[in-house]
Amino acid sequence: MIFYVQFYNHGGSVDLSVVIPAYNETGRLPSMLEATLAHLNSPAIISSRTYEILIVDDGSKDDTSVLALKLASHYPQSDIRIVTLEKNLGKGGAVRHGMLHSRGHRLLMVDADGASRFEDLEHLWKSMDKLAPKNEPAVAVGSRAHLVKTEAVVKRSLLRNILMYGLHTILRIVGVGDIRDTQCGFKLFTRRAAQKIFPAQHLSTWIFDVELLLLAKQLSIPIVEVPVEWHEVAGSKLNIAKDSLQMLRDLLVLRGNQLVGRWKAVPL
């Protein structure tokens, strides 16, 4: 509880927090972290922006935490923290934990697979500068919608594409159909937005992104969708059949609880 109180009351001590949820990511984390730090430590960025990285090991069964600690030791000049959760909470739970323990004025959630090009953070950053020049509550959402007819998406499995189109149809009913890509794991929040959204988050499963965006809408927090580059990376933990059914169930639970007022964000 004390950490959450500090999160509410603390104004932030670094410009950017990068929250990386990781579950059994010994294979994909090294290259992703290398690309992340190459950008953050580039002369143009390091001279104007301070940062921290939080790797949240979501109860992995492999040596993700051990590897993360080893990788962090290679970058002594960087502020890298590794959090190991005792049990698997789900991606949404890991992200929430990282966000509520971050110290940044702006907070980025990014997947450990390296599918999103990390340099595209600058596109989100510039859009955020326009949307919230004084770091007012705001969210910048990385979007792959512009890639729908490109090779990056066409080459995905038929089942994944069917899921994508079906999900978007349901999202129109739920209330976030105006956001063309809710599921891209590359989202930037101002601290004031994160302080309002993440304490009210309930879902920890794959569909948690939708809840975050619905909460932002409930709180009248502006959202901007920003095109980013993306490529599919082998090793996804998504089980198409099982997780599709769980997504549908969670969407119904989410919308039902919000409609009856059980789950709602309370402005701080």
C-alpha cells in the first residue's frame, strides 16, 4: 500500500519509465532490451531525457529474472530494476504492478518480444507533447492499423487475422470502436493519466488494454492513436482458441460491471 500512496503523491523523478512485462522471455528479452537501450542511450536522447526501466517478471517458470539481472549488469550507467512476482498474474497484472511502482513523468508499456520498433517512441512522444504539453492526463496509443493490408499483417496466420477483425467488431459494441488498434503493446501515459487509470484496473488477462482505454474515456482523458512499425515475432504466448474465448468472456464481464457501476474510475 505504501508504494501506491507514493505513486499517487509523488510527482515523478525521471522523464520516462519503461515498463516491460515478461513471462518466460529468456529467448526474446535480450535483443529487445538491447534495442531499447541503444535508443535511450543514443546521444540525441540521453542528453535530453532521463529514464528508468522496470522489467516485471510475471512469475516465469524459466530464468527470466536471472537473465534480466545479468543483462542489467551490462549497462551499469542505466537505471534498470527487475521485479519478480511470486505467481503469474497475467500480462495486465504485470503491467499494472510496474506502472504503480514507476517514477516517470511519462510511462511507457512495451512488450518484451521486440515486435514494436522502439525508436517509434519518438512518434508517441511528439504526439504527447501536442496533446499534453504540461503532462496533463493523456494517453498515446501505438497503432498497427496502417499495416492491415501490408505484408506484416497479411503474413500472419489466418486465425490471428480472423481474431483481429472479430475483436474490432466487438469493440465497437463495447465502446472503443473509434480506436483502430487497442491491442498494440506500445502505449505511453502521462503520470497524471496513469495515477487515475491503473488503480481502477481490474482485468489482468490479454484484454486489459481495452479496460485501460475505457477507463480513460470514462475519465475524459484524451487518447491519440499513433502509427508505429511492427513485425510478428515467434514465441507468442497467445493460444488462439483458448484466449479468444477468454477475451470474449472478459469483455462481457468488463462491460457488464461498468454498466451497473461496480467497476468505475473515480477522479482523483
